[in-house]
Amino acid sequence: MAEGPHIYMDNHATTRCDPRVVEAMLPYLTEQYANAGSSNHVLGRESGAAVERARESIAAAIGASPDEVLFTSGATESNNLALRGVMQHPRRRGSRLVGVATEHDAVLEPLRDLAKGGEQTHLLGVRPHGDAEAGRIDLDELREAVTNDAALVSVMLANNEIGTIQPLREIAALCREAGVLLHTDATQAVGKIPVDVRELGVDLLSFSGHKLYGPRGIGVLYVRGGSPRVRLRPQITGGGQQQGRRSGTLNTPAIVGLAKAVELCLAEQAEEALRIAGMRDSLWSALQARIPGVELCGPALELGNTRRLPGNLYALVRGVDSESLLLKTERLAASSGATCASSHEGPSHVLLALGLPEDRARGGLRFGLGRFNTEAEVPAAADEVAAALAALGRDSA
């Protein structure tokens, strides 16, 4: 294989922290390092003010109010707080939790735990592989599910494997009509596509910093204010921070970094999305030219597509185990699916939910293109895949 630098196309797993974000964070690591909760001295008040400025900036970026923004350690914690917090609150309305079969494990695992504890749960199916809207839920199935005493619906805005964007406005309308709370895991969406909580109509929304060129270890849970009230049972107690909804010393440098990352994404989003989608489509053409019988998995590819993330490409290669193929690539960083599930045996649960048999689901390759990818990397990535196939004894075109 050709020598050269790594070709990083695993941006759904994590993104490189933008140097501009690192620059914004540095003073709060080395100079303004006081605890944001130490309001009895000026250094603490300065850190607290930085946190509140960041909260205001993030809130404005997603169409929320500052008091609706709750800082967590990441989207996994945000999802857990949303699901467990609503379902374990003694004054919740309804008795069932509705999810989707293609959700991230950060939603599916809490849902399974709640079911083991006696909660009623229901998973919605999705449109199958080969459909132009593969991965989208059926609104009629949702309508039936929410009319059966549901307390909470959780639907991922943009899928982390096949890039499917759900029709969240329509979903929210059905939930409002039924008086059911709506949570969305927007981890892959915030910073990549427009996200406005008021326009979407959601009650709770989760995302992480490290998916949008910000730092690891910081996330947000948006909790809608106003009436009817969204009641959450805290999952972490012991300090009373953030109105007692999530205790723990605030991570000031990461919070500042997250705000800067969101600001940059918002400023560059339209141009960046078009550039990345163009590279994604070029990569798909290059793979088709080099790999006989390669299949697209997920929604159709179209510039300006509102059904698929701009940087997402999921390809199915017949007769090959994708994990074995990726181990043969020397420069390419891609994946077979969700990083959190990499230690699990068996193919992706997302692909199985699309109706793919296990043998075909094992041949899935996920490419996540992002801000720091270049046009020159596109043919090089396709060459890496073709060379790896040849090393496994599979012919390429």
C-alpha cells in the first residue's frame, strides 16, 4: 500500500479538536483555573462567568434559553438522565417508554435496564435496506404507540451508522397531540445540520462536544422549560450544582471549548456541509469503480439531502468481514459501525434492524467525513479499501 499520513474518516466516532477550540480552552487550564462554584472570590466568579457565557452561547445556537441547558459529561450521560430521569420520576405522566430499534446503545441500554426494572417499553421498526428513506420510522406505527399511555418517546435525530435523519417535526407533532414527552439523541446532528429545539418541538435533546470538533468529556442535555413541566429525577447527586439536576464540579475548560466549537460549526455549517457531502459522493463513486458489487446502505445520496447526514457513507461489501478488511488497511481510519459496540460480537444491530441477513451485515464499512478531510484523500481512501480486499484474496475492479 502507498505510504503517507493517515486518512481519518471515522468522524462519527470522534472528531479532531479544532485548534481554535483548544486556544479558547487554554486560559481556563493554566490561568483562570478556579472552581466555577467558588463564588466567594474573584477567580471563582470569573470562572463562573465564563461558564454562564458559554451556556448563553450554546443556548442561542440551538434556539433554547440558558436555563434550559444542562452540562453533563457527554451524550451518554445526557441520554441516561433524560430516559431514567423521566421514567423514574414519581410524578411522571404515562407508563411506557417508546424507542427505535436503530438507536445508539446509550439509549438502548438504559431502555433495557428500565424494562428489567418493570417499566413498559416498545421499540419502533424502520424502513428497510434498499428504501430511499432506509432507517426512517413509520409515523403510523408511532401514532399507535403514543396513544397507548406512553410517558416518553426517544428518537435519534441523525443515525450514527447509516446517517438517516428522522422527520422530527412530524414526530414532535404526534407526541404533542398525545401529551407525550419527546427526547432526541442529537449527537450526530448538532453542528452538522441546523438544529433548533423550538422548531423541532422536542422536550429533551442530547449532544456531545467531541462529535463537533470540541473536547471530549463534555455534553449537554437540553430540558425544555415552561409548562407542562419536564420533571427529571437526578441521576448524580452530591453537590447541588445546576439547580440540583446534575451535581458535580463544572468542567470550565471543556464548557468553554464546547461553546467555541458550537459557535464555529454554526458559522461554517452551510459551506462545510456542501463541501463534505461533495467529498462523500466522490468517495462513493470511487468505491463503486474499485469494488464490484458494493452496495449503498442507508438513505439515497443527494447533495442537499435532508434525509442523510452530509458526511455519512455506509457501504456493504459482499463476502468480506469488514473488521478483517479494516485491519488490512495501513493508512485508512474508518469503522464497521458504532465504536461503542466494537467489543460486541455479531453484526451491527442497525443493519439487522434494516432487514439485512447477518452475513451481509458483517460486510459494512462506515465512513464519516469531516472538517479536516481533503479532496486528495478521497481516491486514496478508495485505494486503501481495494488494496485491503486484494490482501484478503478478493478481486477489486
